[in-house]
Amino acid sequence: MAPVDSTLPGMHFGPPYFQPLPRRDNLKLSNQLQEKVEDMVNIGVIGYGYWGPNIVRNFSGLPDCKVIAVCDQSSAALQHVLASYAGITCTRDARDIFMSTDIDAVAVVTPVSTHYELARQCLDHGKHVFVEKPFTATVAQAEALIERADKKHLTLMVDHTFLFTGAVRKMKELLDQHILGTLHYYDSVRVNLGLFQHDINVLWDLAPHDLSIMDYLIATPPEAVVATGASHFNGLEDVAYLTIYFPNNTIAHMHVNWLSPVKVRTTLIGGEHKMLVWNDLAADEKVKVYDKGVSVTTKQGVYELLVSYRSGDMWAPKVEQTEALRVEAKYFIDCILHNKKPVNDGQAGRRIVHLLAAADRSLKKRGRIVQL
């Protein structure tokens, strides 16, 4: 690929802090240093708003990764990058990121409406891509990116950060070991006051967290979706309720809200044998397993149900406290270096977008069921 030409129309380099990316073909490296560079993944980051600083911080802290460039439209944001990190190049033009021969992978941390075009350009220029949630604005866009990444043998990963928390990994372990028994329900509440989005509703903003967790924990594909909600300010739903139906009578329900006076992050999982509560805001004992349940039998010769309640011990399994985004960033680099398929790949991102699109259709029909 030809090196990037800093004189291309539309480039915005404002002195003194916007500089074109260095050209790798002009660098003279020793054999030893060249080998070290080849074992490193050079990252470019597009977007340094709310989540971008966390992305840069975590990738910068990895030994086999180097953040070499950040793109954002805000001069103030880029000034913050330069004040916080030595050696990172800043630019206002995304083309400097995806056209650079120095960059191996790109993190796209921008509004969802821009994800498809930015990720497509990165893939077309041979970059591995890490995309903020939700993956894309439409299912068709998700499928197009998956096809491109597969064709070019590039790693495509969606930022489903919660899959890398110690709590969710522990929950997965408990389910895989059948400690909870047959799953009856998944019930979550994710509410707070703000942050209001201007391009997506509360479902697209908050529900991807819980949908990605649900998708990871429940292997069976869902059958139908029902969504209800209301908009009170800017024409986008700010309070919503989402119900998802699975085979074998398993049900999931999610409550998301930008208008709550308190912040709540609680998930309940009910199984045949045991039940689980995850409070993500708890300082410790985030996951608690309850030996509680219900047994129903039919009395012989009598048409009535006998219900008995079981109330046993509660125990709190040990949960790793490592920052989830750091674990996820390391996993992304590992997948690139060792050609591994991420669990949160483009297909996982597509499944979430498919559910969100179905939820939108149900919302518009005031809660009519939508088959998947």
C-alpha cells in the first residue's frame, strides 16, 4: 500500500499539534528491533469522546500493543491526548488512520451511525477492527462488515465489555456446570439519570450490554421479541421494557431507563435448582447464589397442585476484579497475533443488532410481538 499523502484534499493538520503519521517505509530499524515491531500491534483510535479515553488508556497499557494515533473532530479532545500520552499522533481526519501503513488495527469509538462506513474503510485498507457497541445501525450493515472481514481474514470484534467482567465469566461458569439447573428466566434492570443520546434511543444505548450478556449466557437462539417504551423529550424512547422469548419456556426481560433518579445495575437469573443475583454496583460480593426454588407436585387423586418452597444457603463465589476493558483489549490483541476467532465477533454483534431492530419494530407497533 502506498504511504499516506499528507497533502490529500480534506486533511486537517493544524499546527502545532496535528502532524501526519510517520511513514514506516522511511524508518530504518535493526533486525532485532524489526522483529520486536512485528510482534507488536499498532493501534489507531477513531473517536476520543466519552469512551475513547478508556480505550486509549487500556490499549496503551498492554505490552504487545502500541497506540500510535488518535482521531477526533474536537481540538480540545486531541489536546487532552497530547497532554496525557507521549508519542501519540493526533489528527482530525479519519483517513489518516485507516490509510496509514503504520497502523495494524483500529478501534472505532464513534456514534453508531458512523460505525459501518469507518469500519468498512478500515477493513478495506487491511486493518483489524474493534467496534464500539452497538455494532452497526442495521443488520445489513453488520452482514456486509462480517463478509469483508472474513474475505480479508481480518479480526473483527465488537466491544461487548461486560463479557470480560469477572461476574459474567463466573455466571457463565455456573451455567456451564449446570449448578443453576434448567434456566427459567433472565431479568435485568439498567437505569440511571442520563446520558441522553441524540441519535439512538435508550434501547440501542443501554440494552446492548444486557443483550450481549444474555446472548453469551443463553446458547439457544431466541424466538420472539416484545418491546414497549415512551419518549418524553427528544422524540427518542428514554424509558423502555424489552421481553425476549426462548424455546423451552425460558424468558428474558430488560428494563432500561435514562430518567431514573437512582443508578441500578442488577440482574437476576432463575434456574431449576438455584437462583443468582448480580449487583454490578456492589463493592464486593457482586454475585450471590441462592439455594432457593419452587417444587410443584400433583397430589394423587386430587386435581390440585402442591407447591413447596425451598430456602437454603446463600453463597458468594469469588469474582475477579480486573478491569473488564483491559481484559477485552488484551483478548483482541491476542486474537490478532494468534489468528483466533473472538467470542464477541461480528456474528455476535449482528445477533444483538438483529434483536434491537426487532425491538424497534415492536416499539413502533406499541408492543406487538415480533417473530425472529
